[in-house]
Amino acid sequence: MVTSAQWVQEFSRRLGVDAPSEQDVATILNLAGVAAHAAERTAAPVACWLAARHGLDPSEALALAQSVHVDDA
């Protein structure tokens, strides 16, 4: 079975970018967790995509996500 680290390494290679560090992976997973627990689970991949599209460092994206509070109307 292929590990997630192996898959990410190969996907990164095909994208022509460096694979994320173990610390970046942990931070990205924390970002996904914050989004998933604050809203529907689908917010997790979308939040990660938005952060990457904006060019945010994973730790910057995590801090921003932790500051998001939406009132339930």
C-alpha cells in the first residue's frame, strides 16, 4: 500500500514543486481540522485550496482560519 507521504511526494513531483515538509503537512492537516470542525466537512479541502491559491504559508493560513468566527443566523 502506498503511504500518504509517498503519494504526496509523487504528486508534488508531477506538479513540479517541492513536497511539503512534515511540519507543513501537520499544519495543513490542522487547518483542515479547524475548517471541518467549524463548518461542514467540505470546508476543509476548500479552505486548503483557498490558502494555497492565495499563496499563504500553512502557518499563516492556520492562524487566519483559527480567527474565523461566523455567527449562526
